[in-house]
Amino acid sequence: MFKKIVVAYNESPESERALSAAIRLGKSVDADLHTVSVVAGLPAYTAFADAADPSLSQTLQEDHLRFYELLPQRMRALAEREGIGILSHVVEGDQVDAIVDFLRRQKADLLVVGLHQRDLYIARLWSTVYELAQEAPCSVLGVH
């Protein structure tokens, strides 16, 4: 059925739930489990940091990249507790385009995404999930 499962992962509780569900599913069907995280750009307001101290924006960028370097460690630890291996990937670009491209290159069978509970950004967040569901070249599982 599903031989290669990919989880769209960021630091949110929703993606944490999606990862947990994917680990259980991957273990039960003996699938390869991958995660993909999209490096988000720094917020626009960080440009003001250059006015205060030109080296500050470089420090912010380094901290930002370090976050994405450490993110796979959390995911691996969670998977190892359940006795399953996981390969973590970090991609750059537009969230939807980067994930869809990754799914195609990996020939994924299933994309697992966390569905956001009601919050102030639901319209924006839902549109990303909806776009992924429309564009993904594989099945999509949404996890609450």
C-alpha cells in the first residue's frame, strides 16, 4: 500500500501530531518514513535590524539556519522511541512548490500533514493545506 510516507514538518503541535500518526502508520505497513521541512525566510521586519546593527541580521540568519539543523534531531528521537527509522530533509522555496517538488523527486506514496485547529490564521493555513492536497502527486492524510 504505502511504501514511502512523507510528513510535512515544522515546529508546530499540528505537525508533531502528524509525525506521531505517520510513525505509527509507517511502522504498521513497514514503510520508509521521511520528513520534509521548508526553510522559511526571515520576517520582513528583520530588515530593520540592519539599521540598528549591520551584523545583527547575519546573527539572526545564522540562528534561523541552526534551528533547521536541529529540527531533524527531535524528529529522529521521536521515531527511534517507536523503533522506526526516519530520514529528514530540509528544502527551500515556496512551501507548497517545495513540498510538491520533493514528493515528486522522492516518489512518495503518502503525504501526512497536520491540520490546524481553529486559530486566527486558519484561512492562510488552510489554504496551504488545501493547495498541498490539490497539487500533491500522491495521497494526502490530514491529521487533527
